[in-house]
Amino acid sequence: MPEIRVLPERVANQIAAGEVVERPAAVVKELLENSLDAGATRVVVEFRHGGKSFMAVEDDGCGMTPDQALMALEMHATSKIRTAEDLNEVRTFGFRGEAVPSIASVSRFTLRTRPAGAETGVEIFVNGGKFTHQREAVVAPGTRVEVANLFQPVPARLKFMKAENTEAAHITRLVRLYAVAQPQVGFTLLENGDEIFRSPAQASLAERVREIYGRQLADDLAPLAESERGGMRLWGLLGKPGVGRATRQEMVTIVNGRPVDSRALAYALVESYHTLLPKGRYPLAFLFLDIDPRWVDVNVHPAKREVRFRDEPGVRQFVITEVLRHLGALGATVAPPPVETSPWAAGVRSTSTTAGVWNANDATAGTAGANAPSPATPPSTPPVPPATTPATATASPFAPPPATPPHYSPDPRSPLPAPSAPVPARAAPAASFRLGWRFAGHLTGDLLLFETPAPAGGLVVMSVRAARARIQYERVLARFNSREPVSQQLLLPAPLELDPLAADVLRDGMPILRAAGFDISEFGRGLFRVHAVPDWLADAPVEARLRDIIAGLGRHTGDFQRRHMAYEFLAKQASDAATAGGAGAGTTFSADTAGALARELFLCSQPTVCPRGRPVFFEITRSELARRLGAGS
């Protein structure tokens, strides 16, 4: 058996860096959080070449003495906690004491710092975990940390880093998040010497979002009025009803000033908007939740990106109630908030010593105890129209859709004439002869009803939306494959303002988009002009649809190295554009228009399913109808 040994400190720090330092943005995050914990009112972040060659974070915080600066380089040295119990009430960003020594072990690390009352400061230099020197330095009060040649001591890590533009986009997004989360701090971000943004302290949230994220996004937001309940405070900016995105990238949640991922908050936002946005769309949000630190665990992720609440049902219900109230005030029709079995519903905190636990039995007046806070009255829900519940819905009597197309017949009595266009060679066999369908009527919404001929005929129910999606998908895909996209010049170029990650995706995907019929030019950092779009996008909201396309390109970057997969994705976007707004709803269909739609559908290679895999139609045979009605028994 190999001999068990204790790792050298330098090696242990480099291993620990694997958890803390995933990419250059992780370095900026740790140093930025240290600046905020030091009480900074001004923070400057600089980086070059995506952070690979150089990063620096400078602040005007409290600074450190020479002894404290040396101590900061020791593993698990921290001023934030003293005992294990302190982890139950973390009020600072950092607390583990791993970040600084881990970063210094995989870079050329320079620390300059000076307390406000000292005449001079100190400079400490560490190269790849090896202490090099400590000397006096003339510096302004505060701290400046420089990190150069990241991962040079561990070159194996370098091959996992992304392109400079991608790493730069991650740094920019991170600093933006903290600038929004900490409006009392002034932020400046510099890339390769150029100023990305400068936001002064004490700017209002709406102003800060506008100057950091851009006018287009800010105009889609509405302020959420501040509300309190049971020790929680909620406020922020939320997307207007109907405004959504294809990713969660712009659904920002901030807990006690810390930008975090939270399943409870994400669920609450998505659930609140679920009647206002289509499936797969996510609301815009800059949601702030202030809560007693004892009721939230920030120590569940090595990089402190995620948090967990001690009473997640209570947090969810509070957020859903307030967001629905907000949407109702904006004129949206919303359902009542779900009733969750949470002890927070009582609104009274238990006198138990367990942090964050609420006791429903204490809701009665006088039972909370002398030291318990007064009961908080749950906010009333605004009046809303009654929502349809599963109990009132009628179960469908129809069997699942068939795997094969329903009955077809070359019956010459069919009211649908034979197609005039030649059938493509790849078309399904059923498209090579005439349908025996007779239009029977237009059902609710986008559903059409056809009668199929005897002897084995019956009824066919067809979705107009799904049929048009399939037709548009195959039409556009055929154009892509034949390199014949049809573009339409816009009367005025449409402006498009993107965050750094989305802008990087757009640049990488520009060849694919040009081949598909787009004409887009860049005229500033994150600013683009759309001059022409494919004809299938001409009648759609260009900005919103293009954002969805960019989000899809970002999710499938590797796949789109194969051009046919990119074309299939864009063809699905074309089918979505063709059916946006409830295709068929409010339209009157005649036998001719319904028949023309059915004929065009059966010229497709896959007429039975839409591009998203949902059935286009289903048939109920006469024998099935007879059986369900008890005929012949």
C-alpha cells in the first residue's frame, strides 16, 4: 500500500484553487467580495485579455496592516467568523479564508494595502504560491490586488479556459450583477484600458440598471413596490406582463445584497408569470430579498453561488403573493397564489431557539411569548378573476393520437382537389394521393374538424397552429438546404443592445445568421443594428425573436459547428414565428381555406407531428365513436 503523506501546503492550495478559481471571473468575484466586506464605497475592476494575463481590483475600504496582510495569505485565515455557530448567521460575502491563498498559488499575485490612519502601506508579492517579498509602499488608503498570468504554475488548467471574448463576457456580467446588487457603492469596469461602464454610488436601481444593462432592457421593467412580511423585505424591478426571455440569464435574484441562484426564488418568479408567458420563456427580474441571516444558508456551494432558505415554502409563498399583486396592479389577469402548507402562513415566529422555524400554534394572540415579535399580517391578495381548476376541467374522451396518419382515400368524391404542385421526393407516401377528408367545422380556438370517408372513416381533429408550424419549418429548411434564403430589408435598422455574453454568442454565430438571411452590423460595445431579416421574420417582433435565436445559439454552440443542425434550429424558430399569437384563434375557416391547409400539410415529409414533436391531428374512427356511444350493444 502506498505510504500516506500530508500534502505540501503549496500543492494543497493549488488543489483548493480548483474549487475556488474556476475561471478568471471567479478571481474577480472573490476579490470584489473582499472589497465590499472592507466597507468600500468605490471599487475599480480592471482586466486584460479576458483576465488571462491580468486582473486587478482596487477599493477605498479599510485596508490592512502589514501583519494582517501577511495573515490574509494563510489558508483559512479570516476576520469574518470565529466559531462554527457563526456560520448560522453569516452577514459578509466571504468567510472561509480560502480565496486569497488559493488565487496566489496559481498566479503572480501582488497585494498593496494601507489603513486609513497609516502613513505608508505595504506591498506583498507571491509567485505561484512562493512568497517573494514584502516591502513598504506609497499607496492610497484601501487595497489593490493584482493577479497576472493566471494558471501559469498549473498549465494543465489553461487548456480548459475559453476564448478571451467569452472569459471577458463572464467578468463583465459578474461585475454588472454586483454593481446592481450594491447601489451604495460606485463601480468602474475597465477592459484593456477602455471603460466599459462607470456607475456612481447611490444611483437609483432603475437608473443603475439602465446605465449598466441598457435602455432596451430597462424599458421592459416596472418597479416592484417594497413590501414586508414576517422579517422579510421584498423589492426590485420586474418584467412587464408578456415580456420574457428564452433563458434565465436576465432573471436576477439578490439575497441580502448577494447575487445568488435560488431554486425557491426562481420557482416563485416562473410560477407567478406562468399564465403570462409561454412555456419555455422566463421573466425579466431584478428581485431583492432582505431576510434575517439566520434563516438563509449561504454555505451550500463552494463558490457561494447558491443559497438555501430554512423555510423555502414560506419564502416562495411570500414572493408569489407579492409578485402577483404587482402584476395585477399592472392590469394583468393572474390566478390566486397557491396555498402552501408552510408554518410561515401564521405570520408569527416561534420562540424556539431553532433559527428560521415558525410555529402555527403561536398565531393565537397572547401565545407568542413576551420576547416574540408581534404577528405580521399577511398581505391581502388583489381581486382576480376566478381561475379554471383541474376539478372543473372535463377529461378528454379521446384516445392518444395515433402513431400513423389517419385514414386516407383516393375517393374521387373528396371535396379537396388533388395538389397542383409536384410532390417532393422526400414526401410521405400518403401525400401522393388525394385526401378523402370533408371539412366539418371550426372548433374552439385553432382546432379544425374533418370527416373522413367510409367505410372506416370517422372524425379528424387538426391543430391549425401545429399544421402551420410544420409547413413553415419544412419550407424554410428547404430554402436553407438549397442555399436560397429570402431576406427582407427593414425600412429602418432595428437597434439591438446585448449583454457581453449574448454579444459574444452573436459574433460567433454571425456566419450562420448571414447564411440564413440576416444582415447585422456592430457599431459599439454590445450595440448592433439589424438591417435585414429572413422573410419569415418580417412580421414578427425582430428584437424579441432575435434574442431568442441568440439564446438558442448560446445553448447549442458546439452543435452548431455542424451547419445542418443550425439550420434545423433556425427553421424551428421560423415555425415558432409563424404560429406566434395563437394561430387560428379568431379566424373564420371555410372549406376552401381548411382544405388548402390540409393539402399543404400533406406535402410535408412528416405531416403527423409539429417541429417540436407534438401531434398535428388525431382521428376517432366510426367504430370508436360507436363503441363510446354504446351503439350496437
